[in-house]
Amino acid sequence: MRCVQLPAVNQLHVVEVPDPRPGPGEAVVAVRAAALNHRDVWIKAGQYAGLKWPCIPGSDGAGVVTEVGDGVDATWRGREVIINPSLEWGENEAAQGARFSILGLPREGTLAQKVVVPAPQLTAKPAHLSWEEAAALPLAGLTAYRALFSRAQAQRGERVLISGVGGGVALFALQFAVAAGAEAWVTSSSDAKIERAVALGAKGGFRYTDADWASRAVKETGGFHVIIDSAGGAEFGRLVDVAAPGGRIAFYGATRGDPPTLPMRKIFWRQVSLLGTTMGSPADWRALVAFVERQQIRPTVSEVFPLERAAEAFALMERSAQFGKIVVTMP
């Protein structure tokens, strides 16, 4: 089969490797489409824990089950599926366990014509989604769903702020908030991305590069009940500033590093909750798929590349030039 292989730091090749075979409890999926996440770029750059070389990256994928191992229901064969990339979450709904991992490292990932996954990770593909849309959903959709609903408990009518709109998780959080009846707002450094977010249902947005954006946001909205963030860094205190009393800030990353200071007096006096979150449990996954089917949500796909042009797909994500998910289709 053909696949994306990372043989060493900052090296990427599309190569031929032997077809994978399922073990007990596993299934082989012939991948129709896969999607990139920042995780894949960090693995390529050697900036992720547990690196191994060579590896096949990719956490997102959709395709058709072609083989099943011992102990797996044979009726899975021939079914169109999406893959839950959240492996071995554990029994605690509040947080992942010690054996938790994400598809694409250390287990070989979806940027290949075939991938082997544990059968419990299979879910029927939502019928209203194309292959590209289905491939775009799993990791970012699950992360956004847990952050917004399981952790931040966003409710209809609340004001929700999604920072850095344009990436996959942020766009899903926007779509989910709008579908749930919340009043969604966004931040970005790009007026064009804010305009596109408004077209998807956002009430409005603010350029986080403007020195006075936080004061304008509070004046215009009264503050936000829920804030979804992945940047952190020196500007994290601004999110505390724009949180309404009793607000909840859920963050699933720290791409700009740790905040140099934390305004604890503001946080405790206004009873703001800080909520760390990552990926999602099997229950979150089931709720996500049901929500997407019920609301007929379609993921935003930014660009589609054939497998042989996977290096271009990675380059686009490395430039952060996308608006939505970057998808790779299989020959």
C-alpha cells in the first residue's frame, strides 16, 4: 500500500509498504480520506512525546472495512466507517487513563491506503457526510465537543467566545455552539477569517492583535459565559478579562506556551473556572456523532490533496494558512 512515512525529523516521503493485517479484536479499514491535525506537523518536526521513526502519521480517517480479526463481528466487512482516534481512554469519564494514546503515534495512522484499528474504534459514517467531510470530523470534532459541552457545559443562549478561529477545533466549536443555540463570537488576527466565521453563524469577532480588543469585547457583549482557547501564552490574561462573572475557560492546548503570569485575584473574585481538556471519552465520541447527525453539521474543509501531494498539505498547515480541515484523499 501507499502511505505517508516520516523516516526522521522533518522528512516526509510517500512510499510503498506491506499491507497491514488485523490481529485479534482489530479491523482493517481501506482509507478513502484522511485529515491533518497540528499533531501531525509537530510529530514531523520532532516536537511531540513518544516519537518513533519511521512512522505513519494521521489521526483522522474514514473508509470501508475490508478485513476483521478474530473476535470481531464479521458484519463490519464492507461497511463505511469513521474512526475514533481516542484510544484506551479508560474507565474515568473525568480524565483519560495511563494507557491513553492517539491514533497516529505510536500506532500507525491514517495517512495510508489501509490502517488497522481496534474494532471498538469503528463507527458508521454519518450518511450526510462526504468522504472528505467524514475524514475531517474525528480528532478536532471530538476535542471541540468535549471542550464545549462536557467540560464547559455550554448552554443555549450563553455567549461563547472561540479564540483563533480558522483551525479545525475552533471551527467545530463555532459550528457546535451555533447549532446548540449559543451566541458565538470569535477572535482572529485576520479580518477575512472573522468574516468567514460570521458566515458560519458567529455573531461577530475581534482582532486579537488590536491592543484594545478585550475592552471592546466586554463593552459590546457584556463578557462571555464560555471561552474556548488553545493558545495560552502572554495573552491568556485577556481571556480572563473578557470572561463574565462565573465564566468558564476551557483550553485544549498551549501553542504560545504558558502564561507568564496568572491573574488569580480576578479569577477567584469573579469566580471564573479554568478547565483543561483534551480529546474525549467513548461517551463523548458517541454524543459527538449523534449531535452531528441530528444537527446535520458538515465539517469545514479548507483544501483537499491527493496522497502523492501530502507534502503540500503539511506545508499548508505549517503556514497556518487554512480555514478548516486539510484533507488527503487516497488513490
